[in-house]
Amino acid sequence: MSITLKKVSKSYNATSILVDVSISFSAGEKIVLVGENGVGKTTVLRLCAGIEEPTTGTVSTDEYTQTCYVPQEFPIKEYEGLTGMDYINLFGSDNLIRGVKRLLNEFEVSEIGRAS
């Protein structure tokens, strides 16, 4: 499994969020994105998941990589109050649900998002 961002830039209107970013994520790595609000953490995740396209540069994955992005907040009224795990249980495949539960266990995070 791998995801690679190569010389990626992302702008919204006239505002540049990411400029010339290159990074690779490989199987087995545990990655933490830390930074102030507005620096591009969510944008990187949305690019990796294929939800957004870079303004310039490329995002690539190998044939074995599956991505899923679950927003912190659900903008659609009918999903208000759902947790990320609720959303995955409703809309994810069995394989995705098992994978997410395995990752949560590895990071020692309960399904409701609190450290165990």
C-alpha cells in the first residue's frame, strides 16, 4: 500500500493552501498530521482519498491501496449527530469496517473517538 503526493499544490480561489508538497505514505507507517487551523491537514487527507484534485502536481496510489475519508463533522442535516464510526458502519463495505476497527485498535482509540 502506498500513497504519493508529488509536487502538489492546492489553491481555493486565490488562496494557496499547499505549495509544492511531496510526501509518501507506505504500508505499516503511522502518520500524524499536526498543525494550526488552515494549514492544509484536511486538504492533504482529502487529496489522498481522491475527494479533491490538486491544482498542480500528482497524487498516486498503488493498485492495492484503498482510501476512505470520514469528515469530523457531517454537513448534511440528516447525518447530524453521527460519529465517524456510525458513518462507516452505514456506508462502508465489510472490508472497510474491519480495516477501520483494526486501525482504531492499533492506535488504541475506541469507536467513539476517545483514547481507551
